Amino acid sequence: MKIVVCVKRVGVLVDDPEFVDDDRAVDTDYLDYEPNEWDLYALEAALRLRDDAGDGEVVVVTVGDDEAEEVLVRCLAMGADRAVRIWTDDLAGADALVVAAVLADVARREQPDLVLCGAQSADAAQAATGTGLAALLAFPCVAIVTSIELAPQERTAVVHRELEGGLVEVCEVDLPAVLTIQTGIDEPRYVTLRAVQQAEDAEIELVEPDELAEPGFRVRRLLVPRSERAEMMDGPSSVAAKIVELVRGAAA
């Protein structure tokens, strides 16, 4: 059983943000960096599946510059078997589809039984990379997964996925497959300082893609939404009157 887990180093706002000169990115002075929370849950799920099977390999893959290796070291300290970093300077600012394409190249080489991704990232929150990766690999995909039961002999898995309103859908999916993992599937294990120090000595493979896909979108501008005071209204007629006022104002 080989499982590829896609992980990401995300920027977290620590103050009211300021933007770079073209307003298309947050100034890095206003960001802290950490592993994406959803991805750590995906890794924990992969480690438990490997351990329950009694053998196998968990390979963590990220797209990022040298500093992204901090995330891979954390994953190796948690128990991942190997780590791969994909990078070329042309990937700076790449969108989810470009990232999915270079991840797909590595996944094809690894030929995994399962690919796990976080359901979304804490910074972009697009939930697009995992599903895009599945499409490029032509693998079945199940999103927002909260439970996984493997049947390796039948080459299938039974997964539970979260729906709106507290509903849970139970699906059977053929392997290999891509699953995007929701937080709460299994609590990520604690990482000791000694484990991190040992992981820092591990070899991390660097992959430079030969060519990049065309981006699906481009950021035109980032902005902070204007904050307005909430207005209390009494009854449906007041709500309707306010909607009419807003619509007339927008059309004027």
C-alpha cells in the first residue's frame, strides 16, 4: 500500500494586512507560516492506514521553495517515509491548477494506491487542488472525507463524507483514488523535538518540472472588505423595504 499525501506551507495573517505595490499579494511581513491544518489530518489518516495494514509507504509531496521544507520535516517527524519537494522559480504564485499539474507528474511516477489531500488550504481556501489533481490523474475522487476503510484485496475503499446539514454520505470508491480530507478524521499525532531533529537529517528529493501548465486564473487585486454596522429590522416588511432600497441604489 503506497499513499501519497499532498501538503502545503500556508501564510497566516498576524495583523491587519498590507499589500505589495500591485495589490496582488499580502506583504510577507504580515504573515506567519505553518503547515496547512487540513493536510496534517490527511497525513495522520495516511499513517494510520499504513500502520493498520502492517506495511506500505507514505510519501509526502509539497510545492514550494526552500522554506517549504519545514513542512516536510514536520511530516517526516510524524512518521512519513519519504518527502518530495517540487520547485522552480516559475511556480511562485502558481494557481491551484498549475500546482495540481506538477503534483500529478509526481503521482504518476509514484503510482500510489491512494492520494490524500487536505479538503482545502487555510490561505486560499479554494478546495481546488485535490479535485484538479484527481481529474488530471483520471482517478475517482471523494471530497470532505471523514472516515476511510480500505479493502486492499478488492482494490476498493469505503469512505464517509460530510454533507451540508450534518448529513453523512457513505461511498465505495475504486482504487487508486484521490480523497480530500476534512479536519477531525483523526487527531494529528504529537511530534517530539527529538523526532524533528532526526527528520532534519533525512533526504528530501527535489523535483524541477520540465514545463508548467497554463494557469486557470490570475489574481487581479486583493482588498479588505469595507466594514459596515449591522442594522436591526423588525419584521418582513422592513426587510423587504430595505432590499428594495439597496437594489434601487445599486441600479442608480
